[in-house]
Amino acid sequence: MPRPLGWLRARMGVRAVSALSAAVVVALALAVAGVALVLLVQQSLRQQVQAEARAQAQVIVDRLEGNWRGQANENARDALDQLIRESDLAQVRVEYGDDPPTWTTEAGTDAVGRDVLMSDVRPADGETVVQSGVPVRKVDGSVVDTVLVATGADSGRNDVILLYAAPLTAVEAATRTLLFYLLWGVPLLIVVTGVTTYLFSGRALRPVEAMRGQVAAMTEKDLGQRVPVPPARDEVGRLAETMNAMLARLEDAQGVQRRFVADASHELRSPLATIATGLELMQNGTVDGSTVTALRGEAARLNNLVEGLILLARADERGLQPRREEVDLDEVAELERGRPADGVVVAEVRAVPVRVIGDRGQLARVVRNLVDNARRHARSRVLVTVGRDGDTAVLEVSDDGAGVPESDRARVFERFVRLDDARARTDGGSGLGLAIVAEVVAAHGGTVEVTDGPDGGALFRVRIPAAAAPDAQPEEVPRAEAVSRPDPKTVGQAAVATAAPVPPPPPTKRTASGNGWFAAPARPTEPAWTGDEAWTGEAAWGHVPGQVQGPPRRARRGPRPVQPGREPVRDEEARRDPVTAPSGIPVVPPEEPKPASRSGRIPSPRPQPGSAMR
């Protein structure tokens, strides 16, 4: 919109601007049409006068020629005077003599007489010249604009020229009359147009004003009201429907916000009350082991709740921005195989190698939240499946519980939503786990849905774009780093770093699944062994006593490459170069015993470069 019109709209309002715009448009249109009409009428009348003048001049010439040929010269003058007087403005010029010729006005009407020649144009015999807008002075001194027709005639002895002038008085009178009506009618029509537009626009905008008043009277506590919808199904009606839909969304959002605040306050109140009670007991000196355990659990619950709230707040503010790195989704799912959980429900993992682009930590949180949710509702079994469907990685977590009703499947991904069978906070979670899953999956460009599981429970299916699969070519396995750990032989002597023998692979059982082969380990804390990966040993786990760690990264199966220009390691070179165990893991030969220090303390063994000290 142009700036001047915008300024007028801000100062005058829509109705006044609409009326003014309509008046201006109509004024411009009528002005152009009026000018065109005047010019067209004037030209048409002039052409009509010219045609009449030409016809009248031809009649006079024909009669002059007839009279001049059939009568004597003295009788011809009388006939000429009679013909000329029948016209308003006419003159007849006759040429006498040959050297030089003399022109004499032989006849003329009373209005112009014979003294003043109307025009000095000299057409040839039979030629007609028409001139428009020629001023002619009358005998009384007045001047009139005329259409002059000059025609050459043949008298038999002399050259004769007829000058016939038709006045344009009628044309001028008609033009003045037309201008009079235009000058009075056009402004009146402009005013009528502006007033009519103002009234009709006000009537059309009356529902908009009603909606404005209704919305202006609303407060944040009256979002349940709705604006009136006009019966006409026009733009205003659609605007009212859109505003009502917006008010409904605002009401729903306000309800969600209030429930969110209430639920968050309730969730935070319980662990804070427990921690406050524990602190009072600590102050009184009556704290036992069960109290400390309860305090730790409540602190962990409070920490998880706050982290979830922070993540969702960050997602609402600017959206999650996951890191872009390659993540083995099957390895992330394998972490849930040995993770301890309350109860007897154990997660069973069936995974095939599939890689995605995303944030490993956020994807691990997705898997953990889905598994925790399934464990809370399962009776005896939770199944985690990872597969690939074309260019999409598919993660499925199912249980054998009661399932999710179809009417509640869209609500389970909302915040602080618990179904009726999981309202007890002792059995259910905080209500943020599935909401976090939905946010993280959406940030990775995927989708999440819940359907019926194969065991009668719920099945949560996550679909994320998979990374491009590399070409299947054998790759060289990088040489693993040497690992050593202290093994004191005797007390009082120097500790000797010996090469720890690599434990054999634990007994495993190969089982077929719907998506591929997986290995069920003998212990849930040990990594799966399929025979296709290299066993990296306990030290590669980074194990810390009292903590359960996830399985290590699996190395690709392949022959250990021999470096060019290097011979295989000999037995006598064992002290200078690490050797390789039968399992393919390089180890470090033992070091020479070191003497004790002067203080009698046994020095700490130094690990070899690249080794992991336990």
C-alpha cells in the first residue's frame, strides 16, 4: 500500500478511505469520459455541418451554371442574386479580363455583403475546398466561426468561384450545453458515489466492528467466549470463523500451560518434601541407610524432572538443535540390554546394523525413555527392535502390557499426560518422557507413533532418516592399543605390570529374529558376541566397580593387516614390540621389576603408552 494512502487510513479509518478512494476513482473516470465526450460530440457536429455546407454549395453551383449558360449576362445577375439570398453566408466571385484577370464580387448575402471577401482561396474548375473554423466578419461587425466551402464553377465565358460559409453557432451552442451538464452532473455524481460507498462499507464492516468490540472486551480469563459469525459466507464470515478457531487454540494453549504449571509444581513438591524431611532427620541425628537411599532416589527423580523441563523449554524457545554426527542406532539400542531396572522386566534387543545422522545423546535418551515407559507397563517382557526400511531407520519398542487405547494415542505424547491406569506416581513416570521423545524425534526429521504390539501391548515406532549406506568393501582394521593392568606378585616388592591374558568370549546363543540375527549374552552386563566382531576385553569397557557400563564399539571383522616393510614379530622381539594374542588383541610383555624407593614404598607401575590403567 502506498505511504500516503496508509497515512490516510491510519488517520481516517477504513470507511472514510474507501469512500475517498471511490470518489477519486470516479472523478478521474468521469473527467476522462467528459473530455472525450465533448471532443467526440464537437467533432461529430462539425462533420455534420461540413456535409451540409458541401451539399448546399453544390446545389448553388449547379443552378449558377445552368442559369449562366441559358441566359444573357444581364439576366444572369438577377438569377444569381436570388440564389445567393436563399443562403445565409454566401458570395460569388467572377473573373473578368485575361491580363491581368480581375475578380469582382458579383453577389453576396445581406449578412456578409460584397465589400469584404470571405476568403481568397481560388479552387480550379470543378474543385471543392473545405475549411473548418474560418472566421467570417458580418456586415454588422460581428465575427462568426464557419465551415467554408469554396467551389469552382464554369459560366462559359468567365471563371466563377462560389464561397459558401456555414456558421458553427449550433455546434458551439451544443458544446456549451454539454459542458454545463457535465460541470454540474459530475461533481454531484462524485459526491453520491462517496456517500454511497461510505454507507455500504460501514454496513459491510459492521460485523468486523462487532468482532473487534467482542475481542476488546475479552480478558485472559474469558477466552471461552467467541466472536459472532455473520450469516453471509463471505470474507468477513471466514474471518470470524478463523478468529474463533484462534481463540479455541489460545484457550487450549492456556489450559495446557495451566496444567503444565500445576503438574510441574506437584511433581516438584513431592521430591522436595521428601528431601526436606530427610534433612530434618539428619539434623536430629536419626538418619539410617534407608533414608539416605530414599533421599538419593528423590534427588535423582528431581534432577531428571528438571532436566526434562529444561529440554522442553529449550525446544519451545528455539527448537532442539542436535549435533550432526553418524550414530549407530543398533549400538544405542544395545545399551538397554544390560541396563538394570526395577522389577523383573528385562529388555530384549533385536538389532541389525543401521546408522543415522544425529545426536547420540539425544537418541540414547529416546531409546531409554521408550524402554522405561514400556517397562512400567509390561507384565514380563519388553522387546526392542532396530531395522532399516529403505532410507529410513526404524526403532520399535513393544511390551506385553495393557496397551494404549486408540482414543489416547495422540495424548500420550503431550506433557504431564498419564492415562487412567498409570495415574499413580509411584508406578508412573513424570509424564515428560514421551513428550521428550516426540521433540527429539521431530528435531531429527523423524516421526513417532504408537500402535498395537505383537504381544497385545503397545508398540512405539520411531522412524528417522538413515545415513547413506557405504559400499560393502573390506576395510583394514586399525591396530588396537596395548592394554595392561597392575598385577602385584608379592607384598614389599615392586609391582610388575604384566600382560593380562585376554578372557575368552563368553558363551552365547545365536537366535533368529524378524530383523536379523542377534546374540543373547550369558550375563546382561557383558557385550554380545556373535563371532563376527573382535572381543575387545574387559579393559576396553572402561569398567568402574559399582557401575554398569555399556558395550564397547564393535570392530569390523577382517584380517589384521601386515604393515609394508615390516616382518612378523619374533619371540626374541617380544620385549621390544607388542605381540598379538590369538584373539587378535595386542598385549604388552611384562616389564622388568623395579626396585623399591628409599622410603620403602612400592612405586606405582607405569602403564605403557596407549594402555588403559584399571
